[in-house]
Amino acid sequence: MSWLNQRQEVLAHNIANSDTPEFVPQDLEPMDFRRTLNRVQPVMPERTDPVHLVGTRPMPKPFHEEAQRERYETAPAGNAVVLEEQLIKVTETQMQYQLVTNLYRKHVGMIKTALGRTGA
């Protein structure tokens, strides 16, 4: 969800600068779930004995923007923002966010059912 939020901010920035000369649209690099999962540091277990080893996995780095590689067109002023393309990306991001939110809600409901709690 964090990636989707950041992508929405980047796309909104692109749309806001659609008339800025020499502006090149940005986008986040595509999210690779397997790579992201490998970067995430799990909750650290409590050390119950001083001889136990401490985890050494580094904290994940935040997502970073990259210049858009494929451009549909560039205006004479050098601006490469195509509003239709940006709005399609915004819609895709919104749909993915809704999907994740619905899956999360269903998962929480399933856990509540398993625990014997019902209702909202």
C-alpha cells in the first residue's frame, strides 16, 4: 500500500506539471513482491539468553522514482507528460489500492470469525 501511495503522489506531480517546459514525467520502478519480501526485516524476536545471535538484516530502502523510459510524445517545449497516459496509470493505481484494501478487510474478517468474534 505504501508503494501505491507513493506512486499516486508521483503521478499527481506529473499531472500538475503537464505544462512545465522541459518536464519529464517520473514513475516508481515496478514493485517486485519477491524482492520486497526479501528486503523486509521481520519482527525481531526477544533475546532470552545472551548467547543467542542478534539478527543482521538491513532495514528496507524506500521506493525511488525513475525517469519514464517509454514516452508517447514530447511537446515542442520539451514537456513529455501525456495526460491520458498519466490518468490511465492513476486509474490502475486506484484499482490496485482498492483490491489490496478489500483483501485486507476480508482477511481481518476471516481472523475475527476464527476467533469467534462477529460484527464490524
